[in-house]
Amino acid sequence: MKNKVLSLVLIMMLVALSLVGCGSAKSNGTLVVGTNAAFPPFEYIGDDGNPDGFDVALIKAIGEKIGMDVKIQDMEFDSLVSSIGGKIDVAIAGMTVTEERQKTVDFSEPYYEAVQAVIVPKGSSIKSADDLKNLKIGVQLGTTGEFIADEIEGAEVSAYNKAIDAVNDLNNGRVDCVIVDKNPAEVFGTQFADSVDVLPGTDFDFEPEFYAIALPKGNTELADKINNAIAELKKDGTYDKLVAQYIEE
């Protein structure tokens, strides 16, 4: 009996230690934030080798508002949602609110309205939604672009961990076009101005979408803090300054 009691105590101690090791946002004052730093201008690797961009600056400003240190973890986009509540506390990565994602995580209030765009080779005949049928389409894995491409009749979809890899394959002739969010599309359009054109999503009947911060399911306390912080940042002008610095420059 004594051995059983000791074993039970040891198990409880190990569980407690493992929970401490996980370091929840509530217990240690640090908010561990997942992102995918390959989605400019929202997240990218800065000159100092660390993640930077609009989303990174926004979540750091939110951290200041709610009195928490922010630790950024760069990871694959497709693993962000499944990592919430484990490796990370929240995720901010130009992530669109979808019904499918809402089955697993909750979201903050939207902080940015976006739309998809289509990157094509210069001089391409691709102009409308009908032109996308039966094409080889490059997308970033797990993004809205992939969801859209999967619904296009006859499309052969190639999904990449990074959007830039899809654009590189476009330039190498391995795909016919790339579907990606408008802002990074414009960055890539500038980067490869001699070889690609960026077409607006409205030409393809793409619907607007909304970015939000992905949160653990049911954590209303954290959601309220983050939502209040977003509202305060919009009210005090910080949000507009970040938009001007990272998106409109």
C-alpha cells in the first residue's frame, strides 16, 4: 500500500512539473506566439535575423498592453493551429478565420481585411476565373489560396511550405500561376518585377477574408485581453502607425 501511495505521489509530481515546463501564458507572464516568417509584409525575417513584420509588431504591442512578454516562434504555417495550447499559446500569421479552423481554435476579433491575388508570368493570357481551370497552380500549404485552388475545376495544385517557393517554381515554369494573399503577392511582384504580374483577386471573384489571432479553444480570459488591446491600439493610433510602417510604405 505504501509503495502505491509513493508511486501516486511521484506521478502527481511529474505531471505538475510537466505543466510548469509547458509554461502557459497565464502562469509565467510570457505569451509564446507562433508565426510563419515567410509571408511579407506581415511576417518575415528581418535584417537582424529575427522575425519582423506587421503581425510581429502588432502582437508585441498587444503584449505591452496586456502586460506580458512576447516570445516569437517561427514555424511552418500548416503546424500553427495544431500547436496552440502546446508549443505555443497563440498564433498570428496572416491567418484567415475559417469555419474549419474554428473547430479547433478560437479567434480574436479580426484585425485586417485581405483578399487573394494571382501571380502570373509576364504577358500571361490568364485574366479570369475561367482561365484558372485545368492549370498547374502553386499555393502555400494550409492557406486560403490552397483552399481556393482545391475547388478549381481540373486544377493540379502544388502546395509549398513557403509562398516564395511557389513563386520560384512559377519563374521556373513548373506551375502556371500562384494564388496568395494580396500583400505578399505585391511584395513578390516587386521582387520579380521583370518576370511576373500580380492580378487582383476581384478579377477572379475572390471574396474578402479576415485575419485574426488564433487562440486556445475556450480561453475567454485571454481572448478578452487581446481583443481589448486591439481596440486600444486602434484608438490610440498605434495600429495605423504599424499599417503605415509595414504595409503602406
